[in-house]
Amino acid sequence: MLDAPDPAILKGKRDRARLSVPLLHGLRPEELCLLKVKDMNDRRGVSHLRIHGKGNKLRYLPLNPDSADKIQFYLEIAGNRDV
């Protein structure tokens, strides 16, 4: 499923990043929709996602290295890295 989007186009890179996060981390659809670029942080050298969960609970989830690479690659290509 993660290999289905075409990596040669920008939308394919975006979709690969979008699919990898909920599939590899078990996020709810609403949690994925609420994610912003600023929610990806390094904590003690490990990439983490700040997740706004059910019941307005905040949690930090270590980011799978493959997902982190896909997200960073897409953000650099799309010009959103410094947002």
C-alpha cells in the first residue's frame, strides 16, 4: 500500500508520507488531519510527533525513521521545510 503512490510526482511523495504515518504509528484519522509541520520535533536526538489525541490529550510519539525520511523529503521538495 505504501508503494502505490507514484514517487516521481509531488502528490505521490505527499501521499507516501501521509500513508506511512497512520499505518506505522496507529493514528486515528482525526489525529492525522490535525498534524502540522511544527508538530514534528527532535527530542533527545529522536524525531517525535506531537499528537493531539482524543479528549484533547497531548502525547509525543517517536517517529519511525522511514516515516521521518518520507516526511522530510516531501517537505523539502514542496518548499515547506522551514514552516
